[in-house]
Amino acid sequence: MDINIPYPEAGPASISDYIDPDFPVQIYYTDLSKMYMNHIRWHWHPEIEIIIVNYGDVIILTDDKQVKLHAGQGILLNQSVMHSV
């Protein structure tokens, strides 16, 4: 079964952008090859973030860890955790 979910390119979101402010969920698709220098600068989110790698490799940096993910792998980042991709 194919599920088509309309999602914006990565960008800032606010609580008012959520469908239900009591359940803050956003879905983004980001193609790092289209990002400046192929990465996303340090940032954080008020919500939990799940990152799943579709193809290639990616390095996730937090304030105290560095994790390399390969295609098919993912990671869960808690809310308000500074990170870079």
C-alpha cells in the first residue's frame, strides 16, 4: 500500500503549524544533496524527531555524540536536543 503524505521541505515550524497543538507532529522530507554544503546546521525542535535515512550515509551530531547512519537506519532525538545532520 502506498501512502501519500503532503509534507513541506524542511523549514521552521511553530506550534500553530500543527494539525493538533496537543499532539505536535510534523513530517518533513529533506534531500541533503540540495542543502547548502549537504548538511543541516545546528538546531533544535520543541517536538521529538525521528530521522530515517533513505539512501547513502549521514552523520548526526548532538552535543555529546556522533552517530553515523546508513540507508534503512534511523534515530530518535528527544525534544529540545541540539543537533546537526
